[in-house]
Amino acid sequence: MVSIPYLDKADLAPLADAAASWAALPAKYEALQREFEQRVINHLKGHWDGDAADAAFVTMGKARTEYENAATEAERIGKLLQDAHGEFAASQKQLHALLDEARDDHYKVSDDGRVEDVDPRWDSPTASASPGFAEERKKKLDSLVSRLTRVLEVATAADEAASSALERDANGDSESFNTSVYTTLDAVEADQAAALMNKKGRLSDAEITKLNLLLSANKNDPEFSRDFAVKTGGENMLSKYNELMSPPAGTTLSKAQLAQLKELKANLGTTIGTATTSDDHRKGGPDPEITKFQNDLLKAGQRDFNANPTESPYGLSGYQLTSSLMSEGKWDKDFLQDYGDALITAEKNGANGGQNPDAYWGYPRTLGTTNIGALDPMTGFMDALGHNPDASTEFLTSEATIDGEKVDHLDYLLKDRHWPEGPGYTGDPANPSGYNNLGHAMESATSGRPFDDDGAPVKHTAERAALMNELVETIGGDPELISGSPRDEMRDSLGNMTAEYVADVQAAFGNEQGTIKPFGEPVNPPNGFETGTLVPFLANVGRDPDAYVAISEASQANTAIWMQEVAKQHPDYDEMTPAMGNVAHPGGVVAGILSDARDQAIFEEHSASDKDFNDAVATGDKWAGRGLGMAVGAVTGTAAPIVGTIAGWAVEDIQAMVVEQVQQDTTDEAQKEAYTRYAEGRTAVRDSTADSLREAIRNSGVDMTARKLNTLAESAARAADDGHTTGATWNSSGSGR
């Protein structure tokens, strides 16, 4: 691989000069051709006859063609060198920027690529006293290493491709000019990668390393991905992937080899996904060759691929292989719709009409010794939807027609389908059920961004808000659907989705003055969520520690912003008092429901411990920041990331306050009595509301005496307290306690 010192110090000026010189050659060859025609051919025409003249004119005609070929080759080599210079210059510029960033952030980058954290704050007592410091520094280091690696991969792939292209003699000899040289590095690299995928027999470790390098460097490049996919072919792509992931019986792979294959799975999946989207903006409509590639993948889903024909195990079906690759990257929306319909059709026409996928996708199929992939192809497809929000929204709000019968996609996946359990079916030892993957798809469909994306919130559309409402109605209307079943694996995703729509949740419990605003389109206009299903939904979902924290943080962050809005809109004390109570009460209701739900999880269901909830609070505060972002976006009409200050109020201060408040709503393991927990929950919501109000007043510019501020804070705290009591009672009565 190209080294950091080499790329850092490389003088690219000679390459630029060479590219310019080659680019100037075609005009010179064309001038020579014209001069040859005028001074030789045209001069002799009409003055020379006979056999010797005929033979000479044939030879001179060939010479004229060689001038044309020379100009053509010079033009193509010039373009290739220009492309190479552009790639190297871009990589060098990115490397310089990363090295500057590393130095500025106190990271040391060695010549061999090692990155060390040399921040002087490690020697300060404050570093060890700040729990988030180490995590923050490690995230930055990992990001830096990843970006440095990618820059070096791109430069290395370009270097090797340029060398290969310049050495290539397409004519097979040196007697004539080469008229078939490459003009772009993409074309060279696509040919190299396709040649490896089309090679007969298993690839060597060196060849897999080479394939990984090519795919990693170009997996997000539409031109490369398109050419690679077309030259490899859909069926052959799956066959080679199956062969690589299912080595012959008795083969022992090292940890390094397994890591290499896992990397290949990710790179290949992302590359194919990019290929399917490469014609999305093509003039004249879809690319026929990409359409054929996608149709070949669909057709190949129906057949089994035998990785080692003379042995068992037999390998996997086309659906299993495609879904395994689908868990990576961004795939074409329309293709995902067609693929999902085909997958459900295969199951409905299989064993017990989709009720026995274990048998349908199981033996004699096997993951092989690598255990890479999943026997249940629906899990990979769900993660594909989880990474493709437009596709997930469309798929989960639509239906398929199978043998004349309408099949609602969401109903089939959430209620009708039996999801096979076990790491072999999910492809993840830590994930016992594919319901977790379904949760990823639902997160993406309702939020408008990939389920694992921590970027800026996306405003809710009417379609996504309607889907969220349907899920609340479905799950809240049938609590047994989640409780005590493998579906409870979705609770963390459902908690994230609820946090995403927490403004609509709060508004359902009271929004008399309209201060609480949705982030984008509201849920179920004009009435919002129905509390009859919303309460049991929250109670069920809130039993998961991660869901509890996500909803709690988002709710408290939203309340902080609503209070600031009240202070700005109602600066008069007499008007402000009831208005503050109106926005404090709904947050209290949410807190009360969640407190009771948490108690049920710990003391009744025993599905989580007190430590689980404490750990969930300690592992992140992203929903505090995200909740603030959505609340401010709802007020200001922007969905931009929230940074800096909100009317002088530091975002970090709000996050710290919210996390502290959620942490206070816990107890240590020695306190087992539910009533103690309940009392602490009430105290926490009172304190958090009072703190939020004081901060809102302090940063709103409203001039208020300490006495009035204390009175107002107490009034809002009582409103939240009443809400907490209402929510807890509401939940307890609904659960029969």
C-alpha cells in the first residue's frame, strides 16, 4: 500500500507535465498526417502509375492510419495521466488535511500509519474525572484512522491501476499503435475487480486482498460500481460470493482470513448497492444493463448455489446471498420493492404459507465454516430497508399481490410471519431474533434517515407520521403482541421512534395553547395520537432500558425548549404561569408512564435490572441533543444540526442537565421497594421541570424577581408532578395493578 510519507511528499508536477505533453501530441500527429498527405501522397497522385505505385499508395494509406492511431493513443494516454494526476492530487490533498487535523487535535501520525493520542490533557486530573473524555478521544482516533486508511487505499488502487493501464498492449504486439488503451482509472479498476470475480476456482488470500482494496477504494463510485456489476453479472456475482464464504470442508481459516472475508462482504455489498443506484439520475431513464443486472439478481434468488459441488454443505440460495450483501450500503428503492415482494412471495408459496421459514430457509442450506451471512434472508433485507429510508417507508406502507391475495407488508412482517430464532438465522450471535432487524427498518421508515445514522434529524412527512401512528395503534391496541414474545427485541427501536415523535406524544397529553409543535407533519391530524393506545404503547416500550432513556431524554429536552418558547411568547408573569403549567404537565405524564413501566420491568417482569437502566443512562446522551434539535427545528422551521447556543443557552448545558435528571430517576440495587422508586420518579420530574424553567427564564431575557421565579418554578413543578401521577396511575390501571 502507498505509504503516508510517500503520498505526503510526492511531487506530482512531473506527472501533470507528462499529462499535458501527451494531451498536446494528438494535434502534432494530426499536423504530421496533413503534411504527409500534402507533401507525399497528394504530390505523387497523378504523377506515378503502375504496380509499384499501387503498392506504395497502399503502404502510405497504412501510414496515414498509423498517424490517426498514434493521435488516438496519445489522446487516451493523456486522459489517463490526467485522471491519475487528479486521483493522486485529491488523495494527497485529503492526506494533508487529515495530518493537519491530527496535529490540531493532538494526535501523532507515524510514518507507518500508527496514530497515537498525545493530548496533554491526559496528564490532567480533569481527564480521569470526565467519563466522556476517553470515549470522545477514542471516537476521534478511530475516525481519523478510518479516513487515513481510506485515503491510502484510494491512492494505492489508483497507482496500481495506472501502472497496469500504461503497461497494457491491447494489440498483442509492438508493431502498431495501441488504439484500445484505457482513458480512466475507474475502467481499469472495474476490469481488475471483475476479472477476480470471474476467475475460475477459489481466490488466493492475495487475490482477496486485491479485490478488497479495489472495492473499498471505489465502493461509492457509481461509474466503477456500474462497470464492475455489468462485467461480473448478477448470477456470477452470487456464485463467487457463495464460493468465497463457503470454503471446502476441512478448511481452517485464520482470524485474519475471516476478517478479510467479513470486509469483503461489506465492500461487495456496498459496491453492488451503489451499482443499483448508478442510473438514478441518468438522462433517458434507467440503464438497460443495470436493469438486466437487477433482474438477474431477482431471478437468481430462486436457485440454490452449490459452493462445493462434490461436498456438503451445499451453500446458500440466491435470496440468502443477496440479502447477506444487502445489509450493507444504499440500494435502489424500486429494486428493494421488487426484491421484498419476491421474498415474501417465495415464503408464502413455501412451507405453511410463510409460517415455517425455519424449514424453508434451513437444511440442507448452511452458512458454512465462516458463519458469515444469515440463513433467514429477511434479516438482511430488513437491514437494507434500515439503511434506505425512502425504500423502507414505501415498503412498510404498501402491499403485495400474491396469487390474487393482498398481503400487507407491515402486517405480514409484524404479526403474521414467524421469524426463525438463533444466531444462524440472524447472522449475529448477539441478536437472537430477526425482530431486531425489523425494528431497524421501522426506525428508518418513520425517521427518514438510516437507523444507525447520528446526523441531523429529518422533518417528518405525512406518510412517515401516519406509519408511526399505525404502529402505536397496532402495538398499543394489542400489548400482548410485544410482551413476553421475541418481538420485545424491537423495544429499543420503538423507543428511538417514540423519541423521534416525542412532541406528538406530549401534545396528545395536553397542548391547549399550541406551544408544543411537531417536527414536520403532525401525527394523525387534527387529533394526534389516541391516548387509549398511546399509553399502553409507551408502557410497553418503556420497559426496555434503552427505550426508557431515549424517550426520557427527548421528552425533557423538548420540555426545556417549550418552556423557553413560553417565556418568549408570554413575558407577563400572570400569563406565563398557566402557560408554563400547560407545557410541564405533558412531560410529567410521559415521565409517570415511563417510571411505572420501568418498575414493571424490574419488579414484575424481571426483564431488566436497575443496573440495566443505570447503564443505559451512562452510555449516551444522543437523544438529549437530538430532542433539542427537533424541538428547535419545530420552532424555527429548520432541520439543521443544533450547535452552539439556542438564544444564549448552550446546548451542552441542556444535554448535561437532561442526562443528570434522568440519572436521578434511578435507585441503587439495595433499594427494592417500588414505592421508593415511584417517589424518586416524582422528585426527579419535579426537579427537572423546575430546573428547565429557571434556565428558560434565565436565557429568555425576561426580567423576573427571585420570589416570582421560585413561585413560577414551583407551579410548573406541581404541574409536572400532577402529570407524573396521572401517567403512572393511567399505566397501572391499564396493566391491572
